[in-house]
Amino acid sequence: MGITERRQRQKDEVRTSIINAARTLVLEEGWQSLSIRRIAEAIEYSVPVIYDHFENKDAILTEFTMTGYDMLAKSLKQAKSQSDQPCQQLDAMANAYWNFAFENKEYYQLMFGLGMPNCESARSIPGLAEFGELLITSIKEVIASSPNQDKDPFLKYHTFWSVLHGLVSINMMHKTTTHGNMNELILKDAISSFIKALKE
Amino acid sequence: MGITERRQRQKDEVRTSIINAARTLVLEEGWQSLSIRRIAEAIEYSVPVIYDHFENKDAILTEFTMTGYDMLAKSLKQAKSQSDQPCQQLDAMANAYWNFAFENKEYYQLMFGLGMPNCESARSIPGLAEFGELLITSIKEVIASSPNQDKDPFLKYHTFWSVLHGLVSINMMHKTTTHGNMNELILKDAISSFIKALKE
DNA sequence: CTGCAATTACTAACAGTGTTAGCAAATGTA
DNA sequence: TACATTTGCTAACACTGTTAGTAATTGCAG
């Protein structure tokens, strides 16, 4: 009896149409003006239907956070695969991170800016775990072939990530204060400093 | 005729009572649950009175952003005055920045997280300018007495700030992922890397 | 093919938000 | 005392997220 399966398929269609509508709304007018009612209007259903697929508005945002981390992890994975030298890998991943942030500004803002994802939910984001793995493995390799081996890879990973996030978000908010290609210079500066310290 | 002056004084009292009420509300329940109506209730006035003192809710938040940058600049100024060695000054200011962020979490989140202050308004925040000056002057001194003098102090300032902000915000959102005094270690790690690169 | 059960989608409402138009009262000035 | 100005209010508008209750559709068993 494929009836229930067809029903499930139809239900899934509505679900994806919800997140599609939400995405286009966000890309057009930002998170601020994303409302349940406007999603309902876009998918040509009434409001309560949305609550059959998502517990509340936050659940929709969480969905985007998840896929956001997934996209980020994919980008980094791709960047890392371009080289097998750990230092170059780190450099490439830093660039990939930067590009992801500015090519998917809305995603990035949701992932890091507004929501401040619940501390507990952090470990339940698969993309985030992969993200960490990608960076940590490269960092470990650099440390392994360095004179000073008493460095904590996990600490270094957090430092690396913090530096990246700081660069991105400061540049996102105070765009005018930096002019021209200053942004890329700052990125290069910070990342090369970090890698240099890591190799010592 | 001191009448108009007394009136002005009374008006100012209402104004400060508005921001005081707003602050306590925020400290108790966060920015999320700050509403015009709750402020009105707290100051025992009706809602439209608030609009006689602030153009809209955003203006109230801007007020907090302003004083936030002022407080931050004061903290850094104080920290810097403890030493006249530029490297120690940078270290002290980094620590002051860190402490400010976590001792005034709500301010910090408003200043950097949620609002993403309008790009144009950036240059109209006096505290922000002072903040920049404090860091740049120390950075310039370090560069001046270093072998390699072809470093852009402005670029280094942005890097320094970005690193700091990244450290703070990553730690604010993913508090559980780091355990114990890891946080301070990460701070020390990143800042010492930066200063080391600056001295070369 | 009809009657019943379950799903589906709806209208309408509740409680809250920022914001403002219009009016009444209090206040200072002539 | 009469007028003008300021001051503060009530009430409304247009939104927001969320949900209770209801009507219609649908699938299945007799």
C-alpha cells in the first residue's frame, strides 16, 4: 500500500516548499522580515499548516543553521582536498571559510550572529563536528612536524576558528571602515601569523 | 527664568529613567524581552511618553551601543595606563577587552551581535574612535622598535581587534565546548602569537 | 457503494510587539 | 482671568508567533 508513502511524499513536498519559501524571503529581505504569515502566503497555505511541519519558528531557523554548517563543512572539505600539505590546507580552509561567509551572508549571520545557538545544541550539529575535524587534523599534522610539539591541537583549533570568525564579523559590520582590498590583507596577515606560530 | 531649565531637568530625569528601566529589564531578561510597553510600565508612564524622548526603539538600543563603546574605551584606557611598555599595554588591553565582554555580556552582544550597527553610524561613535586610537598608538610603538618596519598599523589594529572579537564571541556562544580555563589559554595563545609577529 | 475514522486545512482568536493619531488635562504666559 | 503650549493619556493600526476549535477532505471496512 503505497498510499501512506505518497502522503509522506506530499508532506515532504510541503516541508521543502516551506524552507524554500523561507530562503527566498530571507535572501530578498533578510531575517528580520521573515514571518510565519509571509511563508504561509508564499506557499499558498494557511498559517497552521506550517506548524504541522515545524514546532515553531525557531525550528525553521535551526534547520537553516544545520544546513549552513553542512555547507560550510563541504566548502572546507573541498578546499582541503586541493593540497596535501597541512599548512596549505589550513590556508585554503581559511580562504574557504572567508568566502563562505560573504557568499552566504544570511546563513553566516544566522549561524553566528543572531541566534547564538543553544550551547547544548552545539554538539548535535553534524556539520559543526565535521568542521572541527577538518581543521584539527591539519593542525595536528603541522604540530607533528614542528620543533615544539607541546601544543594543544584542540586549543589551536579554537584559536584558529576564533581568529577567522573575528575577521569575518568585524568586516561584516564595519564594512566602510576598511577600504579596498584591506579585508583580504587582514585575513592573510592573521592567518599567516597563526600558521607561523604553529610551525615553531 | 529657571522654569524652562527645571522643565528640561525633569524631562532629562524621565529620559534617564527610561534607559535605567531598559537596562534593568535587559540585565534581568535579555534584549529579547525588552519592549516599549514594559519600559513604560516600569517607569510608570504611558507608552507614547517614551516616543517623546526617543525616536523609536532602535534609538534606545543605539544609546546603549554608544555608552557600551564608551565603557569599553574607558576600560582599555585604564588598562593601558598600567604600563608604558607597548607590548604589555597590548596584552593588558586584550585582557581588559575580554573582561569587559564577559562582565557586560548584554552590552557586548548588543554592540557586536544583534544589531550589526549601521555601517555609516560607525564613525559617529566617539567611544569607537577612542578605542581605535588606544590600540593603534601602542601598535605603532611596537612596530617602531622592531626590525621590520614595513607593517601597516591600521591593518594590524584590525587584525588585533578581529582576533579579540572572534575569541570572545566564539566563547560566548559555544561555552560548553571549551572546559575549565581553556578560554583564558586560548586568549593568551592568540594574543602572544599576534604580538610576537608584531615584534619581528 | 455507503458509513465511519482519521487526516488535513481552515477560520478565528489570543497575547504580544512597535508606532501614532487625536484628545484631555495641566501648565506657564499675557 | 483667558489663551497658548506643553504634557500625557486612551485607543487604535498593523504587525508578530501560536493555538483552539471546526469544517472538509480523504482512505478504509463492512
